[in-house]
Amino acid sequence: MDFLQIALVLILALIIAIPMGKYIALSFSLEETKLDRVFGQVEKIIYKLSGINPINMNWKQYAKALLISNLVMFAICYLIVRLQGFLPFNPNNIGAMEELLSFNTVASFLTNTNLQHYSGETGLSYFSQMTVITYLMMTTPATGLAFCMAFIRGVTGQMSLGNFYVDLVRSLTRILIPASLVVGLLLVGQGVPQTLDGTVTATTLEGEEQQIARGPVASLESIKHLGTNGGGFFGVNAAHPFENPTPFSNILHILSMLFIPTSIVFAFAYIAKKRKLGWILTGTMGVIFLALLTTIYVNESNGNPALSEIGLTQEEGSMEGKEVRFGIAQSALFTTVTTAATTGSVNNMHDTLTPLGGFVPLVLMMFNNIFGGEGVGFVNIIMYAILAVFIAGLMVGRTPEFLGRKIEAKEMKLIAITILIHPLIILVPSAIALATEMGSSAISNPGFHGISQVVYEFTSSAANNGSGFEGLGDNTPFWNIATGLVMLFGRYFSMIALLAVAASLIVKKPVPETIGTIKTDNSTFLVFLVATVIIVGALTFFPVLALGPIAEALTL
């Protein structure tokens, strides 16, 4: 029955993704479509009020617009959380957030990471939750979508990369805002609060007073998952009954997380007019996703080996840190989806997973290309596809081509830099943290699990995921500064490098396909691409995984 539940949810996600992919492709078309008749007038008003000139940009202009707009958002949001004690909609009288924690929080939500070193219900006022958190949850996935569409236009040889501001507005008006309204209403129907009233005082069965936090939760929750954000209104995130009250709301959260990342693959296929390649890319990500989902499900179902050795039966599996109402199946699926889609939301505590169960979210974030966040994961799998074509071309003695364009030294240098940045900003800070008191003092469980806690925190930051092994005491100056910088590096370095790749490919003349052209739309390429992702990931991260979750599993 558990397996059937998982299968039905994944099949439903795939069924939704196919038409949604076509809708996304039409939404970002450089030519006029029927959607312009629906949204065009509203968007023109926004352009006029904002002073946007909707002309096409080159890659440097596109990157500049992206970076400047994000810098302005950072400055405004930082001021709000620092001044929230003096601002309205603060019925619980929450004071200003501390300076370094403010830097980490705003950097986190600006980069679509949503790593939280604070507890939502006590760290932020309603005004901050709405004007900083919910606002950035809208604009940062829109930034990712805009970047992704520019990259797709480049690799498919469209007439231009487009205009960043136009793509940003379309992401909001045509996709994120309408979808969040629908999901928000569904969540309210399931019992998720949506109110500006303050904390409620209730009396427990024992006669004690209890403070029950509430607020504008549903509006935040909808974009939290649709935008692959992950930051919760409450400290325990989607394990809180006000964020995730029912099994149906849990499935709705899972489908929302997969909604756009799975659809972008089909949007690419429509734009490139390569339907088979779309299925090959989906199959590649699906094979790795299902293998890791099976790993976590089996390990959590079998229970904790240490408890089994002392004779304790675990008929329901390893339920430590999990909600009884969700059980192993929905907890395992949620964990796999939230780290595959780099959302970071949690409905169970990852720190309490079995060692090989905790291995799964770590690996998914290290790969950072299995569906991934809003557009970014797809761009990464295309990057690996180009790498696979390049390696295959070297093996058979041909100049590699992708979508009819030659892959040469310039593109491969940029891709190599992008691939190397990810492990660099994970492993170097992890080594510093483990070697120094200011980093290692945050570890709550010394030994192999402590290594996993540290590596997980930096992996989550670099992958712009935001989930954590929450046993780590991370609200310290070291962790706030270190993870804040890693989140910024992980977001913007790769964006700039891959926009340059797209700009390089868009100006190349397409070359005709010959008998020697490496096919990218067959099962052989699927196997080769899966192998490339796994081998590159294994060579990069296996040593640290061996010191963390693998070593811990072998000691139980």
C-alpha cells in the first residue's frame, strides 16, 4: 500500500508536468502567443510603472540586470528585518533581528535557499513574514525561472536570450501568482491558518496556559513549495500541524514542489522541438531519483539497526523524528522530493534519519541536478548532458555537438568552472568548520554523525536547498557568515558562467547532423548521462560520504 501511494503521487506529478511544460514554453515565447491576450495588458502596465524597456538583452546586460535587482532586494529586506520592531503588523512585539542573523536570513531567502537559523514564529513579525519572506519567495524563484529560460534560448539557438525584467514579470504574472492562489485556497480548505491576528492563549488538559502561534500561514506555504523555497512559517516547518495538517495537504506539498521543476524539462523539449530528448532527460533524473527514493524507503522501513540488535521491534520502521500521521512512505517521499527539487522543506527531522537514509538527501544535494530548484536543476542537468556529449566525442574522435552546435574549449572551460565551484564551496568550508572550535562547537552528536551534520549544512547552502540536520547549533557568527557566503556563491557564480555558455552557443551556426553525430535522444545516451552524473558525483564526494553516513552505517 505504501509503494502504491508513492507510485500514484509520482505518476500524477508526471501527468501534470506534460501540459504545464507546454504552458511554460508559451509563457516565455519571444513571439506573440494567445497568452499575451490574457496577461499582456497587465504586464504592459507593470512595464510602464516600473520604467522597463522590454527590448532584448545580451548576456552581460541580462546578468547585470539580474544581479542589480537582487542587490536592491537584499538591501530593502535587510532593513525591514532590522527595523521590524518599529514596523506595523507586529502583534507579538518581536524585536529587531540580530545583524549577522539578518544577513544570513536575507541571503538565504534571496538565493532561493531558505536556510533558517531562526524560528519563524518567534524570530519575525507578520510584516517581515509577508514583506521579506513571502516577497522573496515570489521573486527569487521568478529570478531562477527567468535565468533558466534565457539559458534554454541560448542552447536551442533562439533569436535572443530575451529581457530579464520581462521574464521576471512573466514568471510572476503567468505562473507563480496564479498557481499560489490556487494552492493557498486548497491549503486553507485543509485547515491551514490565514490571519493577521496574534498568538492565542489556550488552556491545556492539565490546566496550564499555552501560547499557540498563528498568522498568514497559507499564503506563505503555497509559494514556499511552488517556488521550491522551503522556509517554514514555523520552526519545525512542514511537520507543524498548522503548516501541514492532513495527508492530503502533505501530498499537495509534494506535488507543488515537483510542479515546476518537472515541467521545465518538457518546456525545453517544446522549445527545442526535441520531444525524445525531453523524455531522455526526464528518464535520467527519474532513474537516479527512484534509486535514491528506494534506498531511503528501505532503510527507514527496516528501522534502526542499533535498536534491532538489543531486541527492540520496529514494526512501523524507524519512526524517530517522523509524524505518525505521515508514516515512513510519505516521510521518505517528502525527504527525497524536497532535496531533489532543492526546496528544503521538511515534514520529518533529517537529523534522525538512519545513516543510509540521511545519505540520500546529502547525495541529491551534492548532485544538484535531479529536477532541482526553479530552473537551476534543469540547467545543471543540461550542463552534465553537454559534458557527457563532450566526453563521448573525445572517445570516438569527433568534435562534440549538442542540439546542432559544436561544443568547444570556451564552453567546456566555463562548464568545468561551474562543476568545480559546487564541491569547492562545500568541502573547503566543511574542512574549516571541522578543524576549528568555532565550527565544531555547534555539533550536537560527535563522531561520524557530527561530520554529516557539518557537511549537510554546507551542502544544503551550496545547493540552495535550505534543509538541515537540525541537531547542529548553527545560529552563531561563524555559521551565519559562512553559510551566508556559501549560499551567495552557490547561486550567482554558476548563473553568470552558464549565461556566458548560453551566449556563446546562441551565436554559433548550426551544423548538419551526419552519421557520426552523437545521438542524444536514445537509451544509450540515457545510460551514458546517468553514468556521467554518478561518476562525477562519486569522484568528488565519495571520500566525505565515506567519513560521514557510510561510516556511521557500518558502525551500527
